[in-house]
Amino acid sequence: MNKTQLKTKAIKTLEKKNLKKIEALIIYRKVIKALELGAIRVAEKTDNRWIVNNWIKEAILLGFKYGELTKLPGGYFDKNTMQVRKLKLSDKVRVVPGGSTIRCGTYLAPGTIIMPPAYINIGAYIDEGSMIDSHALVGSCAQIGKNVHLSAASQIGGVLEPIGAMPVIIENNVFIGGNCGIYEGTIVQKDAVIGSGVILTKSTPVFDSVNNRFIKKTKNLIIPQNAVVVSGSRPIKSGPGKKEGLHLYCPVIVKYRDAKTSSATALEDLLR
């Protein structure tokens, strides 16, 4: 069954008014398998624009609705539809010992490295050559591009509901520093560098010091291609906060990536 056929079958199943449990679980398992193979993905770039495949999210939610709470290997308790992803040597994914968990319905491309402990949730997509470092999280349906370095303790937010909400998108060759938090459908465009400790949400004001402007507000926060973002602040301009000299959090684009920056953030081939 190809992508188009699966989409048609899933939508017809989801539209049924009296959907039977067995029908729901059949389509759920087909979608999970296709996600793990990378044949489909929750969000994808079309005509230079990211779109959400709502039908995939709806199919994933069938697993939560119709799954039954059970005891899983290792002493865990979860829906019996939410198994741990089973990898094979032929997948060419390095999962270093130490307590990482990869949920079913995730795609891990060859060359991916998972350092312990890390957690990758259902619906996530991680492309070739990316590293997920210790204590890092890739949330449900988040999309990680090629050659991304997600540093230790960084959090990439996920979203299953509402159905139409954009997951966090990290495009190719992005470097995410340690202890970062990227949430609420933020899109980090290719070749950007996010400095350690930066928090980004759809309502976060980001100042572009190179072009002397704030990033234009859209439905989602979009960090431009090649941007180098570090933590910063801006003064409160009125009220008691101004009198006390208080500042509000405001990440700053301090430069745009050049050859020197790329060299400093490159993944070491020796680790691979």
C-alpha cells in the first residue's frame, strides 16, 4: 500500500460514524508501520512551505483511544498500542546503552546517533546523520532534519492535539546548544545555530541585531536560515518594571552563520 492508498484508506476509516475497534487498530498499525519506514511523515515541506498531515495525527490518536492499559516489559504501564520501537542492526542507528526510550511510530534514518538517556516520542522524524545527545527530548511528531546536533538536555516540543497544530521543525544542518527549549511549532530553518539555554516559543520576541528589527510575527515563530541566536534581554519600557530597571527575556540574532561558525559547530566524524 503506497502513501496515497494509505491516506485514502485512513481518511475513509476516520470518517466512519460507528468506527469499530478492530478497524481503528488495523489502520493505526498500518500508519505506525509507515511512519517507522519513513514512507509518511506528520509534517512535510511542500512548495517551500511546511504543512501538517492531519490524517496521520488522527490515526495516531486511535492508538490512544482504543489501546488498553497494560504492563509492558521493564515494569512500565502504558497502552498496549504504544510499544517501544524495535530497531534492527540493518537500520544502521546507534543507540548507546544507558536508558534511552524510542516510542513506536518514529522514523530514525541511517546514521542517527542516540546518546543515553534520551526520549523520542511517537510520530517524530529524525533524518540522516543527526545526533540526539544525553537527556534530550524529541517530542511527538517533531521533525528533525539531516545532520542536526541536538545537544545535551535540550527539549524539542511535540504536539498531537490540536490536530492542525504544527509540530516543532528543525531543518537540515541546525545546531541546537545544550539546555535549549524549542516549543509551540517553532520552525528553525536550515543551517541556523541556537546557542545554549535559548528558549523559543511562538510568542517569544526575537531581535535580529544584524538587520535592526524584530522577527516578524506569523502563526509560528520562524528562525531564519543561517541565523546565530543567543540568549538576551530587553528593558521594560513602562510602569514599575521600568522604574526598577527590569528586563524581559529576548533572544538575539547576533550574526548569520559563516564558514567559521560552521567549523565550530560541525559534528566530529570520529564520533560516528
